[in-house]
Amino acid sequence: MSNTQPLQPVPTPSPSAAGITAVPSVNLAPGSVSGSGTGSELPPNPSPTAVPAAPAPTPVPAAPPSPPPGPSGDDDEDEENWEDEDTESGVPRPRPGVSSWSERNPNRPIVPLRTGRRKQNADTRETAKKKRLESKRKDLEFQADIDAINEARNRLAEEVAAKHNVKVDLVLRRLMSRSSFKACRKVNRFNAKVHHLAKRMKKAGVHLSFQELTRRVLDDPEFQNLSQAEEAAMIAKLLQDRAVKSTGARATNNAAAADARFTIAMIAEEMNALAERTGMAGFAMFSRGHVHDTTIPTELESWDALKFIEDILRLDPRNIAAQFELWVVAREKVDTLRSMRKEVTKYISTGLGDTTKKKKISMNYLQYRKAIVLKYGVVFKGYPLEGDPVNPNNINDIESIAKVRDALKSGECFWYRMSPREREIEKEEYSRLVEEGAIQEHTRKVRSDKNKSRKK
């Protein structure tokens, strides 16, 4: 006889502990159905080799329908249980069944999510209002103490700056360990005035600090009585100088190489940070644009993305980078009058088709206002030459065609779709100019046999 002992029931974690919905289990013994999911005791086998006959399948009762969510429903309890499963950093985990980057990588720190506020009743709103008022009062008192500390700190900083003959801002920056990097602010009238004064002083060979420039702008009556046109011109000049500083060409190859190294390092850092935050992988290649440039080819990658070239394309990324450099340098060409005419024609025709949503449309330079502006309701804005757009083939000055080409490339010159009101104004203006004789309409030549019968 075999000393076979009855199997003991195996404890199963409860559904709330496992975070899943319990499924009713079925015992091997006929007629014993348990919906608790905790298992049951099996009968002992009379012999190790004896195989009992399979019992008839017992139907599993369907799970009862879930109650609708409500203040006292199970969904709220599950939601609370789910929110209690926060990580140590206090960040909620993703909902079960939803695959996300953070769920697939539970060991990574998670950026906290913004959580919405629950709806409050009247009593709760009144209590929250009292708390807000009390918090505001305490915050005002706290801010008053902070202001007093700042005043004392500024006085001490001025004393230290005078003692060591340095700027007060340097003392404060060292004291607070502030970063030297600052975000670029939006242009305003005051900044435009300071910029205008700084450029004027630099032309005279005088370099003033920002504090001195600010004081002069505030005290000088010249800057207090400017017209709107003068202020707009100053703002436009500041925007232009900022654009040059952002996208202008470097004066020397050494400066260009230093800029390339710094910018590529920033791009590499952002690519790696993006990969860590979102799981996105990518690669990039950079090459010098001219044979005289001192920059070197550079490849960037995040999460070994360059192995895609090795594994799939069966190529060496370094060879690809070298060939990319050869291609970029070899395509460098000298701009000629003919090549720039072709570029300008292509820019104008493509932009006109994209703006009017018509593929088969051609530019009419001779009757631009009537055949293009009035008919299609689009206007060519930012044209750098005087008057209406001119056929590029009629521009014989290489400087003028280069100016038009550069304006189209940079986006300063573009096609603009007018509003219905603008079209009406343009139509009235065109009719007035035609009546005054300022615009000569070009009509088709009248046939010599008009109003005469033709021979068949």
C-alpha cells in the first residue's frame, strides 16, 4: 500500500492583494464549485499508478454584473487600492492593462503626473475657502519677512561689491549659486530702447553696463516721448539683431567649429534625455558644409540606434558618415544668375499652388493683381524689391535676384490668403486705380473678323 497523504489546500492570494478580479475555481470532485478562488482539498489516490476517471464537466456560474460606479461602488474602492500602490517617490503606477513606458520599466523613476481635484460640496468649499484665506494671510506675512531679508542681503551685497570693486550682480550670483543661462524674453518697448541706446553708445566707443543703460533710458526725456512708429522701428531692429545672433553665420572657422561642438553636445544630451524619458531611440549625422571648414563629421545616437545601420543595412556607420561628408562637400556649388532664377521661379510657383490648393496653376506676372490677387484671393507678401512681383527671368541684377531668393528661403517672402473683407478692399482699390488710369488693364487683341460671319 502506498502511504499517500491527502493534499493540503494551497493558499491563494486574495483578489485585492493581487490587484486582479477573482475568477471562480472548479474542484475535481463533482458538484463542488467554489467561487472564493482559494482552492479545495483533493481526495487521496488509492495507488500511485491509478488514474481516476475524469468527472463530468461542471458548468461555471457566470460572474455577477459589476455595479455601476458611484460614491459607494466597488470601482471607487479599486481606484483607491490602485492609488495606494504608489511608488516610493509618490508617483501613481499605470492602470492595469495599459502598457506604457513606465510600466514596462518599473525600476526607472517616474515623473509625477498632474492629478485633478475632486468635486466638492458646499461645506467642503466653505472650509477650503477659509483655508485659502488663512494661507494667503500667512503667505503675505512670510513674503514680508523675505522682503526684509532681501533688503538686508542687497545692502550687504552692495558693501561687498564696493569693497572688492566688483558688480553687485556678481556678488548675488556667487551668493545664490545662480546659473548664468537665462531664457530669452519676449521683445518689449523698454528692451528695444535699451538695445537702441547700447548700439548708439558702442558706435561712439562707449561701453556701459546694463544698469547704467537702464538708468539712462528711464531718465532721458528722449526715450519718454517717442512715437509709436519710432518704438515699432526699435522693436523691429532688436528682433532683426536677435535673428542674426541666432541664425547668422560665424565670422571665422574657429568660431564655427566651437559653435558646432557646443551645439552638437547639447543635441546629444537632449537625445539621451529624451530616450530616458520616453523610450524613443534615434541617431543623427553632422558634416561640414565646405572643404575649408574645420568641423569634423559627427554621429549621435541614443540607445545604440546606429546598430540599425549595421544589423539591417549591413553597413558601417563610420563609412556612411564619411560618404555623407563627401556628398555634402561635393554638392557645394556657385550661385549663378541662371540658377537663382530657377530657384525663385520654383519657390513662387510651388508656394502659389500650395496656398490656392490648385495643382495646375501658373504665375501671371503681367496681370498679377487681376489674375492672381483678385481671382484667387492670395497676395505675395514680403517681396524685397519695389512694386509687384517681377518675372525672375526679367531680373538681370544678381544682387536683386539673390535678395529675392534669400527672402523666399528664410520665409520673409510668402504667399498669404486674404480674408473676404480684405478681398473686398483690394477689389475696390483696384477698381479705383483702373478708373484713375494708374493701372492699364491688358486685354486680348480683338479679332479682325469680329461680328462677321466666318466661312465654313
